[in-house]
Amino acid sequence: MNDNDRSIVGFTMIGHAMVHTYELSIPILMTIWLLEFSTTAATLGYVVTIGYGLFGVGALPGGILVDRYGSRALICACLAGMGLSFLLVSLTPGILALAVALGIWGIAASVYHPAGLTLISNGVRDRGAGFAYHGMAGNIGIALGPLATALLLVAFDWRLVAAALAIPSLAAAAAGLVIKFDETAAVESVGIPDGGEREDGGDGGGERRDGSENESEDRDATRSPTSADSLAGLAAETRRLFTVAFLTVFVVVTFSGLYYRGVLTFLPDLLGNFLETAVGDSQLLFDPESPMAEEFDLAQYLYVGLLVVGIAGQYVGGRLVDAVEPDRGLAVVFVALVVIALVFVPTAQAGLWPLLAVSVVLGFVLFALQPLEQATIAKYSRPDTRGLSFGYTYLAIFGIGALGAAIVGTVLTYASPSVMFVVLAGFAGVACLLALSLGRRDDPGEW
């Protein structure tokens, strides 16, 4: 990596970790809010859904804004908005105010993935490594953020903890305003002006290396002003973006999102059932009659361990981006997810060590998928509409993909975990076939 790559990757790693730290700290705080605001689980569930829903739905308008105003401005606004929202959370007097504060968090957080991934796609020349480190930081936030929140709550009041969580995000927003980097260094042309070859392999979306000293003018050259100016402009940009190839990518990531949300939502409960069969309630470490056995939930720690293993998966997936075509690598990973889904239940029922092994493999492969997915999105989109492309695809992953929890929950209600994993295998199987169809063309511009 060069200096520009390192600046961008470091900045986006902090942003990605903070987004998921807040996302996963909310469930920890919910246990306190139930008592603090004397509300029901159903009411609080609706309140939290406001924030999470906006987190997914806002990805599309966030992508539009990225193409219009650039990634730096949007990421700084995201970090500042998330920090301010948690300051509001710390001051909230009741459940309605909490809903407003979490809604602000969802709106602020929603722009991060389109902005951060566009910045890496357009600014980092060593793209595979950039996606790898960025994904690893997200997993650190996913795994360690809730743990840090829980530990702080042991010593401090929840309002003080919420205020403390705001500090690193606000500091990162301020730092992002002064860090020096070129947002479009990776999409400058590598040939002569007016028709020279472009690094991204596209048909004019890249930026010329014309010696311009004005970074903002160069950056604006890769954006379409119509995308954010009017509905007609957005429709035109959408039609231009949604080639057959990109539509295929959109469907691929939708099935990926269904698998991701479906398996992770109910996995803690399933792991608890498998562990109870294998070792009993916390009997592996504590006497069943001891107070520690009642408080210690081994399934939760195994779940966190699975997420931590995902850090290594993110790194390996990112390195594969530099070694193979991302859509072909994506197909291979989906095959692995099909196999894991089909063998998970019989392996988990075979005993403690097989359960641990299959959980580790699931965590590794599930998160190795993400850098390859992001690189595939970049491959089949133009630099000047990359924010819009990540906006649409993350709407699919987080928005449509959220239905995975409903589908899996329904299957578990009326069938068995074995059937649930067969459904998940079906999601990955369809995604695999579609990813293979992408690899039939070498030039995305032919679609």
C-alpha cells in the first residue's frame, strides 16, 4: 500500500468499526431500557426497529449523496451524526425521545457503507487489501463493541456509558476533516487523455490523469450531477447502472443478505441447544449449582468467538480479491456455504469438538464472502456511479436481506433446524449459480 491507500484504509477502518460498535451496543442497552422506561419488549422492539430499519433503507439515498458530494464529507457526517445521536440517547427522558435518537443514529449510519466502500473502490489502488482490512475492522466492532459496552455498564450508569460511546466517533469525524488523501486515486486513467485505457476496465467512468492540481475538480469529473438533482436524473442513472450484469450482482447480494441475516439472527439460540446436548448448561466450566453457572451463557461466548474468527475470514477474502476474479471467488465461497449449511446440524450433534469446528468454519467462510462481494460490486459498476451502486446493493443486503430473519424464524416455528439449514443452503446455491453466470463475460462493459 502507498501513503494514500494507508490513509484511506485507516480512516474507513475506524468508521466501519464504529458503525458496528453502535449497531451491536444497542441490544446490550435494551436490557436496561426495558426497566428504565417501564416499557414492554414489544414496544422497545418497535423503537429499535426504527433505527435499524433506517440503517438499511438509508443506504440508497446515502449512495446518491456519495456520488454528489464525495465520500469524505459523507463519512465525517456519518461519524458526527452517530456520536451526536448517542449523546441524545444519554439525555433521553422517555421512550419517544429514545425512538427519535435511534432514528437519527439509523439515518447517520446508513450512509457509511456506500461512502466507505466507494472510497476504497475509487481511492485505494491495493483494493483487495483495502477491503480485507476494512472488513476486519467491521468484525472487531461487531465482536468487541458489545463486549466493551457490557464491561462499561458494570462500573458506570448507562447514560454515562452512552455518552462515552459518542466520544470516539466525534473524534474520528474531526480527524477525517484533516486527514490528507485522494478519493479517486485508483480510477485515474493509465493511458493518454481522450480515449486512453482506464484502470477499471469501464467505458469512460474513470478519471484522466491530466496533471490537474485541483483535487476537487478531478473528483467532480467522476460524478454525475443528475443523480442527486432530480428524480428524472436518478432514474436515468439507475437505468445506466442496472445492466444485466449489475442486476445479476444485485440478486446475488440479496440472497447473500438473506443467508447472512437468517443464520446470524437465530444462531445463538441454536448454539445453546446444541451445547446443552453436548455439555449441559455451563457444566463445562462451572458446577451446575454455582451462581456462575446461572450467569454464564456459553453459547453467547461461542457466538462472539465465531464473529472474532470472521476477522481472519475478512482478511483472507480480501487477499483473494487480488489473486482471482472476485465473481469467481464469490462462487467458490457460496459453494462452501452450501456445504456448511448441509453438514452443520449433523456435525453439531456429533459432540462438543465437532460443534466448535463447524462453528469456526462457518464464521470464517461467512465473513470471507464480504470482500469478494464488495469487489464484485465494484467490478460491475462505473466509478462515477459507485456510490449509487453500493447504495442499491446495501439496500438489498440490509433491507431485503432482513427478510432472512423472518423466513428462518418461520421455518424454525413450523419445522426443524435441519430444514432451516437446507433453506439457507438454497439461498447460497442460487447465489452461486448467478455468480458463475457473471464469470462467463470477461468485460463488464459487454453486458
